[in-house]
Amino acid sequence: MDLQNNTEPYRVVIEGKPGQSAGSSVAIFEIHISPGYCLECDFEESHLCGYSNQWNANVNWYVGGGEVRFLQNNLPNDHTYNNRTGHFMYVDSIYAKTFKEVAKLVSPMTMVPVSGCLSFQYQRSEERGNLFSVFARDRLGQYQELWRAESENQSDWSQMLEEWIPVQVELKAPYSIQVVFEVAFNSPRGGRVALDDISFSPEFCSKDTEPIFDPSIANCDFESGFCRYMQDQRSGSPWRRVSVRPNIFRNGDHTTGAGTFLLAHSQMIQHVGYVSRLTGPTLAGNLKYCLRFYFSLRGFNQTDQALAVYLEQQSNSQEKIWTQGVKSRGIWIAADVTFQTSQPAKLVFISTCRSFWDCGAVALDDISVSLGDCELTADVLSSPLPGRCDFEAGLCDYTQDKHHDAADWERRRGPTPTSYTGPRGDHTMGLGYYLHMEASPLLPGQNVRLLSRPMRGSRGPQCLHFYYHMYGSGTGQLSVHLDKDGEDLLLWQQSGEKSISWMRARVQYQCDSQHQIVFEATRGSSVRSDIAIDDIIVEDGPCPDMETMATVGASNEIE
């Protein structure tokens, strides 16, 4: 795994936990830390830098050089030392049995996005019955070809035989990938391919290479304007940027619960039959993108016209990439769309109203665009990092406090059982899960507590983000504590009914020893006292846009 490039001194901590069953154990051996990237390797060490052969019954990558010299006398000198004792990787067709036998040498999975220049040395023997390619493979197993060896002319062979050929390949990987060196043979006379000295530079191979495109230019939460989105002047009715006071009939925005979002509303215009068009900035071509946005619909009978997303290319051709198929029940619902464009294109959000009786309100918020497949982005978001949880797959590393509360937090989706209280859907997806204190079985003043896993201390500030929902006439109290050596220190607290929307909280704190974060909800005076939480993240560093730091042990109301 790649370690982050950091100017501050740090330690690597490897933690092992044996399982519940008797005799279970965890063992580690041979820890190596070396400068450079994990993609780099000269194959001189026995660990092979984490590269592995994907086993095939007939053709495989082997270590050449050194002790195997007497078995394969015709193997070349390695490239690193240019002698008979150095090592390299090679694959031979001598045992190939069927047409298109494939051998794969796979790098470790990169832990950080990488873009730059991948270099390596290779040799091919005189026979030409093989195809040598290099691919990038993502976490979903999808391949992208980076490079393929040319079919050299016969006249060039005399100069290339027994010579290492240098290769440089541009690598643009905004998400985790593996590099796969693949050789395909078409017969037992397909020859041999050797590989050595793989290296990587964060600088591109050519100064003319365009930098990796930053899709965040299409991100917008509409808190301070339209960002780079434009209204189409030809459309009958523009999208309006609005801020509403949440009530039983409408939610606040998705970003903070008290901010702004976009609204296309049929009731606000004098005529029927309108189209609201919102056009985003130009996205680069020949890339795969993941679009995520949140929408909410009210009053539409035929929802396929309510909101659709198109891809508008430079030739003015439009391709529909998403349309809404189910009613959203007035809650914010997440939409994920993976799309690919061969040429530069723009995203266009269109809401259509054909008749007054068939239309309602369309709300739009928190548009974000990233490179890669949405499934890859989902993997990153749901990664089991300490302190991060959206409750879609369970409690993550959080646990119920069995000793200091009266009941447990309930994991729930959809509305709560008591009317006029609690959320109608979760914050993450709208149709997903959240944690909820059901007030009905509790007595006034009884509480539920959720504990994070033990977290290591830090000399710098840390930021806790989460969303909370406190709606109901008898709502009690929600507080966040820091449990340090059995001492409970109050970080943040809210009491009483706040909003029908999910509200965002940010708490900045500093603790230099091991601690746990505690979420505590206390029942209020009536059964309409439900409290919910969702989307918890604990990150190193100060909270963004924070003017004051939350001191440990003091009440700190934020947003």
C-alpha cells in the first residue's frame, strides 16, 4: 500500500485482533518500507514488491535470473544489473496448449489516485507468436488498455533481439487501480517475453500531455449561487434558487437543512406547457463519469416528464442518460448515473410541464461529478474507515452502549411509526437507512447511546460531521460526548424540535489520547420525541468554514 507523502513525522501502526473462536490468530512478517510508489519494482527481492502471477494451468510469469540460470540457459541478462545474477520476470510459451493462452502479472492495488508516467523495460524472443499488452484494472474488474507492443518488422529484429526495450506509458487513474502486464500466446512456439525495472513518476511522460480533467467544475450545492450552471434563455420558465423555512409541507435543502436549492415550480407561472433547462459546464471527452445529485418531486402525476438529465454534445445532439421513474414522496432522493462521452459534452437538467393539472414542484440540490464508474465511487464512500458510517450496510464500527442507556438505537428506513415526528427517509439516499431513537417504548428522560470504536488521539484538530433530525412536538435532547478514560466530556448539544429537514452539524475538537465519540439521544415529554442521525464522518484537520473551535468539555451549538 502507498503511504501518503507527508511533511509531518508519523508512525505506521499495524493492529491485529484475533477472532472469537479458540485458537484464532493473526500473524505478520517481513515488513518493508521503501521510497517510491508500490507500482515500482526491479524484482530483486523475494517479495516481488507485491506483484503476483494470476495462475494459469499452462503459461505463467516466473522469476528469471539468479539461481534458475542452469534451468534456462537461453534467458537474457537482467536489466537492473546487466548480468546473469540479477532478476526479472518472464513468461514462456513452451507449455502453451490451446489457442490464446494468457499469462497475467498483476501489481498491488494503488491506495491513492495516480497520474503520471509508467516506465518499464521488456524483451521479446525471436518468435513472434505473442501479444504483449499493459492494462489498468479497476476495483470492478474493468480493463482499460494502456499500451500494446508493436508487431515489429522482420528487418528490425536483428537489432532488438537480446536487447531491453524501454517503454513509457501515460497513466491517468483518478481512483484505485492495478496495472496488469498480459501476454497472450497462440501456440507453443509463441516465444518468450521478459519484463524488468518498472518505475513510476508523478510527472507525465510528455510535457504536451493534458493534465487529468477535474470534473469538480460541475459540482454545485447552490449555497452561494449557480456555480458554473447556466439558465437556458429559450426555456419557458427558469429554475429558481430558493431558501425555504422547512415545514410539514416541504423540506429544507439537502446540503445543510437550512440552505438553498433549485426549484422548478409550475404554480408560479401564468401559462401551461413550459420547460425548465439548466446547463452545466463542458466536460472533457473520452472519459467515464459518475454523476450524483439529489431531487425531490411533489404533485406530479406522470413523473417521467418531471425531471430528466441529458448529455448535450458539441454537435447539439442530445442523449437522455436519466429519467425519474418513481414518485419521491417529497423527500430528497439520491440519483447516481454512470455515463461516458466520446467528445466534450454538457449536462442538461430538464423539467417539463405539459398541463397545469399534471405538474408540481421539482427541487434539485447537491450536484457532484467524479471520474469513473459510480460503483467505484460508492466503494470509496462506504469504505469501513474508523468513524465513517452511513448505516446502509449496518452499524459499521459503531456499537450500542449496553451499560449506560435504557434502550438501543434502531436502524430504520422510510418514515418512523409515530405520526408528525421523525424523518420520512434517510439523508444519504432518501431510500436508505438511518439510526433512530423510537420514543414510544421509553419513559421521559430515558436515553439511547451509540459508541464509536476507540480512536487514536491527535495533536491537531479533528472534525466530526453528521446529520441529525429532530422533529416532533415533544422532542428531547441530542448530545455528542467524548469518552476519554471513562470521563464523559460534552462536545455538542441540541434540545427541542428543530426542523422537519435533516440538519447538518460540524464539531471541531482536539484530543491527544485514545477516545470514543458518543451519540446520546434523550426522550422528551411525549411520544412525539423521535430523534435520528445519519452520515457520520470523523476527519483529521479543522472543519471547513468554522469560525470557532469546539473546546472539549464545553457545550457548542453549531448550525
